Amino acid sequence: LQLESELRLALTHGEFELFLQPQIDSASGMIIGAEALLRWRHPERGLRSPADFIEVLEESGLIIDVGDWVIGQACRMAASLLAAGLVRTDRFSLCINISPRQFHQSEFVERILAALEQTGLPAQMIKLEITEGMVIQNLDDTIAKMHRLRRHGVSFAMDDFGTGYSSLTYLKRLPVDLLKIDQSFVRDALDNGNDAEIIRAIVAMARSLGLQVIAEGVEQQGQLELLQLQGCQLYQGYLFSHPLPFTEFGELLRKQP
Ligand code: G
Ligand code: G
Ligand code: MN
Ligand code: NA
């Protein structure tokens, strides 16, 4: 309960921040997007990861208000990068993590559309990251909401792919554009043939369904080479960059050819 009230105060006191982690096309070396990652800049305890508090946000329902802030802030950031000429509408998208409770609220679609309208951001500049787990909670509602958002130009990524229910049946019915290979497979791929095979299978599946695929948690050059060999060209991870504060991310874009 104490953490819950601290989180409530953190929101009103403006202690949340969004960091951006670049996503790279290894063929061109260009930054093709970023994932927005929530951080809590605690006045005494410093920077805290949502790993420590996302569950409390979910269980308390606070995730609705924090999630609204995340969506608004992500759209403001993308709009500002666009206005500064650092990204192009057709070449960059910002990925926003959406939690199950947030997605299943009745006005979720309206909230996304309102944030786009308020910032004047083109819808194709955001990609919503959903997880397999939240899909099965209510498949029909999920699909209906996804289609409504897609009609406006919003796209979707399946986060942590391979760790959940990943059935082909779901995947065929879900209007996702991008599969994010979970970092657990990447972490051990060089030492564990099974993980390397799983990556190969996910890439093949993505290809046959016409989806894009990105690997997460790429830390070593060897992992990147293995991914390229398997046909996975897009990646994010510490090898290229940690999640960065907005200003530093902008500086990174400015240095791009
Ligand atoms: O960045 P980090 O590894 O600390 O994030 C930990 C977890 O928190 C990850 O599972 C990530 O998906 C989740 N997360 C990060 N930012 C957000 C956010 O803005 N909203 C939601 N719902 N989850 C987030
Ligand atoms: O659940 P989700 O995939 O959204 O969470 C991504 C998490 O992975 C974030 O918390 C982010 O900070 C973290 N992350 C990003 N790149 C790397 C990496 O190269 N290695 C590790 N171990 N974690 C990473
Ligand atoms: Mn994610
Ligand atoms: Na993930």
C-alpha cells in the first residue's frame, strides 16, 4: 500500500520519465524506431525500473493514469522529433508498451486517438506493444480494438514473442505488424542450439506471415551476427545503446548520416 501511494504521488509530482531505446536496421545501420521505457526518478532512491513497480501499477489500477501519461508523453516526444526534422513519418516509429488492464479499458481506442489529435502526430508514427498473455484474456475484444486503431494508421508489435502462448492460430487472427523476439532467446543463442533454432523458427514464421521481426536484448556482436544469419535484420539492445533520456536520444539521431 505504501508503494501504491508513493506511485500516485510520483505521477502528480512529475517524477515519471520515458527513456528511449533505439531500434536499428543492421543492414543500413540506421535508427528505424525506438521503444519508450518508463522510469521513475525517485527524489532519494534515484532512477527505478518498472520491473520494481509495474505489478503494483497494474493491481491498483494506477496503470490507467500512468499509462495515459505514457501515451501522451510518447506522442509529444515523437511529435517533437518530427518537428525538429530528426525523423521522418515513413521511416521511424515509436513503440509504446501497453499493459493488459490499460488495453482492456473501454475507452482505450479513444484515448490513443485523443493523444494523437492533441499532438498532431501522424498515427503511423506509433506502434503499440502488446503481449500474448493479454490477448487471450479477451480475444474478440482485442481484435476489434486493434482493427479500429489500425483503420487510423496505428500499428502493433507482439512483445516478448515466444514466451507466451504463441499459437499460430492467434498470430494469424491478430493484426500485428512486428514480432519482438524475446531477449531470453537472444541471451543464450550463442551457447544454446535450441534457442538459436527458436530464433530461426520465429524468423521463418514472421516471414511466411508477412510480418517484420526484431530481436531484443542484443548485447554482443556475435549475437547480432547469428541473428543476421537467421535473417533477422532489426534489433535493439545494449550492443547499440541502452535506453536513453530524450535529449540524448535526439543527439544520437542528430549524429546519424
Ligand atoms: O526498461 P525495463 O527493462 O526496466 O522494463 C521492465 C519492464 O517494464 C519490461 O517488461 C517493460 O515492458 C515494462 N515497461 C517499461 N515501460 C513500460 C510502460 O511504459 N508501460 C508498461 N505497461 N510497461 C512498461
Ligand atoms: O518486456 P519488454 O521487452 O518491453 O522489456 C524490455 C526490457 O529490456 C527493458 O526493461 C529494457 O531496459 C531491457 N533491455 C533493453 N536492451 C537490453 C539488453 O541488451 N540486455 C538486457 N539484459 N536488457 C535489455
Ligand atoms: Mn517492450
Ligand atoms: Na520484450
